[in-house]
Amino acid sequence: MKFRSRGFPWRRLLSAALAAVAIFLFWSQVSERGQREIARGPAISAEAREAGQGWGSGMGFADQRRLDEHYQKHGSEFGRITKQDYLRQAQLLRDAKVGGPIQETVRRDGVVTRFDRDTGAFIAFNSNGIIRTFFKPNDGERYYRRQAERGND
């Protein structure tokens, strides 16, 4: 009996340590994935600048309230990122060179929609570069195609 009671705290301690390691590894992976997406951004931005496209970091959502609302609603879809990272990723997709994984449709109403097949991100923005929305739709590319048709009725 004494042997079991002595070993029992060690089992709890070992279980707690393994759980802590598992949580740490999970969050490290989530954070690393977010950092890879952010690191990918400057290359896209440089391509956009070379092509003479894009509005840069000075142009985002129409106002702070809209950025706050969209970040609150969709920010978690991009991992553990800050509001500024969310805005930056939206700007990078808006300013990215079209082709490869980046699809673009300009609707008759002038709204530009883009979908990144690599990340699953969707953006809609006005012809002047003001971002209307940025998120990862549940049905991915199918959502993008429906939105592309929306303004062409």
C-alpha cells in the first residue's frame, strides 16, 4: 500500500508534464504556421510592387470600426495573429500578383474578389483598394465562385 501511494504522485506529475509538453508543441505549431504566412507576405508584396500593382500598407478597411469588426469576427481563422497582422495579410492578398494560387474576378459592380488556393483566404475590395472583407470561407473556392457571379447577374 505504501508503495502505491508513493508512486501515485509521480504518475500525476508525469501525466501533467506530458500534457504540458503536448500543449506547448501544439501552440508552437499554430504560432509557426502563422509566422510562415506572415513571412510569405513580403515576397508577395515585392512582386506586387514590381508589377506596379497595389495600394500598400496605407490603404485598408474603410475605417477603424470596420477593421475592428472584421478582426473580431474572422481574425481567429488565421491563427493567433494580432489585428495588425490580420490587416497586413489582407493587404498582401489584395496587392498580390494574380496567377498561380491567386484567383481574381472583377464583378460588374466594380468589387474585386480574390481567393488564395494555398491559404484558403478570400478578400473582397473596392476598385479604389478599400477592403470590404477578408476571411477563410468554410466552403473555400466554391464561395469565391458564388461571389464572383453575384455582381454579374
